[in-house]
Amino acid sequence: MSEFDYDLFVIGAGSGGVRASRIAASHGARVAVAEEHRVGGTCVIRGCVPKKLLVYGAHFAEDIHDARKFGWEVADCKFNWDVLRDNVLAEVDRLEGLYGQTLDSHKVTVFKTRATLIGPQKVRLADGQEISAERILLATGGWPFVPEFPGSEHAITSNEVFHLDKLPKRVVIAGGGYIANEFAGIFNEFGSKVTIVNRGDTILRGYDEQIRDRLLQISMTKGIDFKFNAPFQSIEKNDDGTLTVHLENCDAITADAVLIATGRTPNTKGLGLEDVGVELDEHGAIKVGDDNQSSVPSIYAVGDVTNRIQLTPVAIREGQAFADSVFGGKPTVVDYKNVPSAVFSHPPIGAVGMTEAEARNKLGSIRTYTSDFRAMKNVLAGRNERALYKMIVNAATDQVVGLHMIGPDAPEILQAAAIAVKAGLTKADFDATVALHPSMAEELVLLK
Ligand code: NDP
């Protein structure tokens, strides 16, 4: 008999925690997991999944509009936020149930409560119950970061945005990253007046400059306003319930809702980490090695709480690698090279590998290829919106080291093309592949 209550105690049942729990259990470990909010975590409950459903819902605005050019006699359409919101939240409930079932079927004990560390191998639940475990995995994720300014309490974050009572007629969004651009697209398609307010002059830092510029240009054409170099000073709540946002270097803006999307910070506060000796970095993230082990040998961490790459599929890989390494006798290290990513803006962006600037810095001599085209569907629809595909090639080896795309279905196409980049294929390999015609993706093998 083990001297511990469990072999593994996981704090946080999000993407990383659930994967680690399930795999560790399938390797024969006795596993428990504590979750203070809802099983499924950010991605399933208040992130990727409900967001993507809203993106689909929003895109109907363009599809319905364009359908007329394809011969459909579409009567005047009205969008009903309550219907979409309730359907999305019902889908989230369904998925939460499935995640719970997965844990049950793997015989993982679930404590629907907060757990904190009280020792290297001991946690305390909110009701005072103390539980020992040979190993503890911290998978507590991240939480929206809200800068401090007067009136910030009147704003919402991505935690609340899925639950809005009604669709705001005017929305101000703080930040120029993933969430800001995705929700700007969503609200704009629903007919809200959207203003993105950014502290700097760059949206989507980290993405290739040409692709970012294209999104900016298309977003502005669609009616989204951008204010740059305009940090928030304060939010004032007016008697009629509207909010006035005061900005540096810019006139005040009045809106019905203000969404703060200025990044996410690792969820490490109040977990007892300092008392137990778990080291954090300067951003409050848990420091771990390649093996996901923290500065305390019995304590590991995966996912956003480690602030490596804040993406669900990365957290899942880390959870899997941890469980396989520690409980499955199969030491596995996650490979962070060429991780594809997407922004589900309107239109969406997909990218893998180095941007042109990164490649120039790292490799020196590179070749770039671009295809700047209007998807045939957009041509017939009279939609003046151009897609842009960009390939970065190492001139010395002919290897494709980066692919960057904006246009309809770019993430769907990019995921498949990312295999080629990951595999180290060359421009010649792309050229040798016969085009699939007519498609947008064929542009990737026709770049000149
Ligand atoms: P991002 O990191 O994408 O963007 C943050 C934005 O806020 C940047 O424009 C940044 O400006 C700005 N900002 C940062 N700090 C401040 C501050 N103190 N005051 C004013 N502005 C500030 O964060 P998001 O919140 O959009 O998303 C969080 C994370 O969630 C993402 O990094 C991503 O990993 C993940 N995510 C992924 C999605 C996907 O895969 N499609 C979708 C949504 C989220 P600056 O550029 O100057 O730093």
C-alpha cells in the first residue's frame, strides 16, 4: 500500500490537467483532480470553443449577404443574440459533461473545489480536507489581465463576454492581440460599432508584418475603428448605463460595453506556491524544466500557468508528455518548434514558423514568395477582400521555414501545410506537388 492518498493530484481540470489526469490514470496511477470553476477549463468553457462558435455565427452575416449574388433570394435577416448565446452556452454545458465523463471513465476522482498546496506532497481543499499525493501537477491555467485604471471594474473580459444579456450597440476593445481582433470581428459582423484601442501602434505582435497590415486594412474597410498609442486613462459610467472611455492622445469614446483583452497572466496567486518553495518567473509563471518539473521535485506544471506558449494544443501535449514520462515509462519532451497558430478574425489568419523579420535575423539569406489574390467566391460576391499567402524560404537549403496566410479558411489550410514545414520540406517539394484546382490552397504550390 502506498503511503499517499493518490499517486497524482492535479490542480486544474483544463486542457492540460484533464489530459495529464486521463493518461496518468490509463498508465495505472491513482489520480485525483481539483477544479474550482468548471471542468474543461478556459478553452472549453470561456475560450476557444465558444469563441469559434461565435465566429461561425458571425460569419453568416457575410454569407447571407453574398448568397444573393449566388442567386438566393434572401429575405431581410435579423440576428438574435439571445438564441446564439444560449445555444453556445448549451454546447459548452454538453462538452463540460463529456470532459467529466472522460475523467469518470478513467476512474479519476474529481473534487469540484479549490485546492492549495500545503506541502510538497500535500494539498488542502476549500473545506479543509487534506490530501496527500506522491506527485502534484499544477495546471491552473491563466486569467485575463486587467491593467489598473479608474473605472476598470465597469469593463468585461473574455470571461464575461459569452454571457452578455444583450448585444452592445457600441463596443470598445482594449488590446490589439488575439482576443481583441477576434471579438472585433465577431461584434462587427453582428452589427455593433467596434473600436479597438491599443496602447502601441502594432496589432498581433509576433505575426508577420504584411499579414498584420492586411488584417488591419480589411478590418478598417469592414468598419472597425482603430485607435493607436492611446492607453486607457479611465472608464466613467454614465447615468444611462453607457460607458465613456477616456484615453491618452485621443478623444473620449462612449460605448455600451468595454472589453479588456490585454493578455492573460498565469494563475499562481494564493496557491501556496511560495510557502512550498515553487519558484516563479518575473511574470508569475511557474518555472519548469523540459520535463515539466518545478523547483520542487514532486511538483510539476503544464499549460498556461507555465507561460511557455499559451495555446490549448500545447497544454495538451505538455500534459501528455508529463503523464507518459512520469507514469508511462516513456520520457517525452515537447517540441516547441514550428507550432502553428491562428487568429479567428474576419478573415482569419494562420501561421507557422518564422516571420520574414525573424528569418532575416536568424538565417540572413532568405527568399520570400507571396500570392495576393481574391478568392473566386469573393469575386462573384463582389467582395473586394484579398487573401495574402506568404512563404519564407531559407536560401541556403531551399527549406520552407515559414508560412503566413490571411484569407477564407486560412487556419484550415495552414494546419495541413504546417506538416510540410515541420517535416522540413523544401520549396521544390511544394513546387513538385500538383495543384488542386480550383482551390485557394493551390496557391501554396504555385508560388513564383
Ligand atoms: P495578446 O497577448 O494576444 O495581446 C495582448 C494585447 O494587449 C497586445 O496588443 C498588448 O500590446 C496589449 N497590452 C498588454 N499589456 C497591456 C497593458 N498593460 N495596457 C494596455 N495594453 C496592453 O493577449 P489576448 O488577451 O488577446 O489573449 C491572451 C492569450 O490567449 C493570447 O496570447 C493567446 O496565447 C491566447 N489566445 C489564443 C487564441 C487563438 O489561438 N486563436 C485566441 C484567444 C486567445 P503590446 O503588443 O504593446 O504588448
